[in-house]
Amino acid sequence: MQKARRRKQLGGKPDRYRFFLNPYSDARFTRCPQCGNQTKQRKLPLVVHIDPMQLLAINKTCRYCPYCDLLIAHKNDLERFLADMLPQFRPELVGNDYLVMGTADKKDIEFAHGRENSVEQALAALHAFKEVVIFKPAPSWGRY
């Protein structure tokens, strides 16, 4: 019998949510792309890594399916926010690659508010995603 391999946990907090970064600007997902139930809105801090080694927590409203535990962030909204915010604070990061790493609890995001905390402290506050999923466009998405 094989032992189940345990995945090393990225953040200091338990993993949360299945995550979909929606690249489709014409699909807003008021219905879940997996189960078809109506999605809710959830506002929470998304932890974003921007190359090289910059962590930001962005308080963002996302779509959420409680049945599938699926969190959906819209890529065009996120990139618009980064393009508006970064030139004011860190202009050298504009246009750099980024990765949405997970979420954080609102009480744990001091690292995003101008305090000089270490990457270790920021990662200790991170709830990494359970799974990152990709959905291919479907003709029925016109109703979503």
C-alpha cells in the first residue's frame, strides 16, 4: 500500500478556495461555470506576487460559488487596478509578471499597508489556494 504524498503547504494558514482567474472580459460569471448555480460576491484580500519579490494584498470583490467553493477574480479588473496603483508607489513594477497566490484574513494584512515586514511574515498570513482551475469558453457562457 502506498502512502499518500502530502503537498507542502505554501502559506502559514490552511489552504482555502478553488481559484479561477477569469481571462474572458465578456464572461462575468454571475453563474458558476462548473455547477450553474448563481454566484455570490465576496470581498477579500487577494495576495499577489509581482516580480521581483513584491507581495501586495489587494482588497478585491470576486465572484464566489459556495457550492463548488470556487472563487473567481476577473483578470481585466485586477490588471486595471495594478496599472492604476503601481505607478504611484512602485513605478518600476509596472508591466511585470504577477501571480495571485491566495487570500489573507483582513486582520492579517498589515504587510500590505506600507509597513516594512519580511516576506516570511507575509507568507505566514497567506491562505494559499486549494486548487487553481481553468475553464475553457463555452457557447452557453452568454447567459453567465
